[in-house]
Amino acid sequence: MKSKSVSFKIAVLFLTFTAVFTLFRSSMSGIFSLFYAKNGIPTANISSIKSFQNIGIMLGLLPAGYLADRIGRLKVLSLSSIVIASSFLILILFRNFLFFSLAELLYGIGLALALNSGTLIAYITDLQEQNHLSLNSKLMGMQVIILNLTTLIGGNIGTGLFVFRDIAPVWFALIGLGLYPAFIFVMIKFLSFSDNKAAHKRKNNSIKNIASFFKKRNFWILLLLNVGYDCGTQFILIYWSIIYVEKLGFNLSLVYTLFMCALILGSLIFNRISTFASSRSITILNTVCMILVFVLSGILENKYLLLTLFLLIELLMGMMSGQISATSNEAIYGESNKSTMLSTVSFIAEILVSLSLFVSNAIMKWAGNLKVMFFVSAAYFSIVLLIIPLIKQKE
């Protein structure tokens, strides 16, 4: 009975931390590109500005994992919210290419500290270990559902505020994230938890652990899954508002709401099928479908079919997000330096994602047409298929 009570408290903490952080961060998630365009940035240069976010993620990843393992996961999570809030403050004070790039750099560092380094997942996995609880793939799937649901709510708040005044959603995010550290403190006191960190603190332990990660099958599964997914989705995440709102003429709030609902539905589907389908089957199905949908999006011209395919892409992304979270939880269970392992995976992935953004920018300028990027995205997703032999061997 006690274990069920602790398990419930861990789930509440995990999902609440995810919901509040995502709610405020996501107020700008659907309108960054429109915000830059409204402030005089040419469409072709938006990818260049967004690439600084990936550079920031790379700069923050390895220090984030090390700090989270050494000083405490929740301290790093609090720091991340302050860093992201400072990036929004720059957007309020300055309106040009240089400061937009600086804001994206800080935003990326904040994301690395909070999400890409796996700080929160590492914190929760440690709590599971300490209380001798088994892994729960449904909880990981539920986190993705909550993340997408609060992104939907926060994004709609942001788009509504953006219509009123373009700077209003930035203020909303700034205030909420600035108060997030206090919220963390109140929650852990209320639920009687504390911060945690890696159990072993020998010198050079992290360096040895990083080297040892390359010998682990789970490390390569996570890496290939992250690289294929992140590289394949960057184009659609950056340009969806320009393609489906500006070029095809759909309403911004409508498209945003529909695609977030598709993400949530995808997360729910993963949560349902993960109890009886193998990781290998789910991965093959998602990847093959994603490649097919991207290719069709590059061929078809009808705006309503294109919107339908876009929603299908988001549904598949919701399923794959749940798969990545569950795989991450499984991969780090029993590891001493959990955050370091996840941040190492993300660090390598972000290097490749940053390179892919520059390649994508060059391809778009060469082709003179955004639609060619649907085929490039499909090619990136084929990377995921490289993990199939590893999953088969593991199972």
C-alpha cells in the first residue's frame, strides 16, 4: 500500500512539473517564426536564427548533465527556467537579428538544462530506484500527453495574446518561468521529497561513464532514435506556421489547435499500444508511416490534403515522443550518472541537428522551394531504421 502511495506521489510530481514548465514555455512555441517575421526578419534567415537554439543546446548539454548529477536535478531545473526567462527578456528589450540570435542561444541553453539533458526524467528514475518501484512506460507516455496538452493550452494562450499584441505572450512566459523555481520548492515540500543527485562522486567518474556509454546498446538505440526524430522534425517545427498559415491561408489558432490535438492523440495511442506491442514493431510502424507521409506532402498540391497530412505527421510525432521517453527511462535505470548519459546522447544528437539545419538552409536556397524539405525530412527519418537490429538483439 505504501509503495502505491509513493508511486502516486512521484507521478503527481512528475506530471505537475512537466505541465507548469511547459505551459509557460509553450506560449511562444507556435509563433516564434511569425514573431521574427513581424519584426523584419526575412523568411530565409529564420532558420539561421533558430540554429542558435541548437548551438545553445549543445553548449548547455554536457554541463547540464554533470551539474544535475553533482549538485542536484531540481537545482538545475530551476536554473533552466531562469535562463529561458532571460531569453524572453531579451526579446522584449531588443528587436534585431543579433539579439534574436542571442535570445535563441540562451533559450537553447535553458532547454538543455531542463529537457534535453533528461534532468526531470533522471530525477524521477532515481526516485523510482530509491523506493524500489518498477519502471512504468504508461507514466512516460502520460508525461508526453500532459506535455502536449499543456503545450496546446499554452500555445493557444500565446497565439491569442499575439493577436492582441506581438509582445504579450513573451511577457506571459517571462513571468511564469521566473516564478517556476518557487513552485518547485513548494511542491517538493508539500509531497515530502528532496532533490537528488548521482550516488557516486569519485573524481573522473563522469569521464569514465561517458566513455562506457559507447559500449552500451541502449545508448546507441537512444542516439539513433533521437537523431532521426530531431533531424526529421526540425523543418516542420520551424516552418509549419509559414507553410500552413501564410502560404495555404489557414487560420493560425485553428491549425495550432488541430496539430496539438493530433500530438495528444498520438501520445494516447502510444500509451495504449505500448502495453502489448513491442518497441521494434512500434518503431518500424511509426518510421515507415512518417517517411510515406513526408513524401506525399512533397508531391500533393491540394491544401486540405496537405493539412490532413500535416496532422498525421503530428500524430506520428506524438507516438514517437512517447517511445523516446519510455526508452530513455529504461536506458538509464540502474545507471549512476543518469543525467550525464542522457545529456551525452542529446549533445551528439544536437551537433547533428545543427549541421542538418545549415544543410537544410542551403538546400532551400538552392531549390527555391520549401516543399523539397519534405523529401529531406523523409530521408532523415530513415536513420531511425538503423536501430531495428539493436532492438531485435536486445529483445
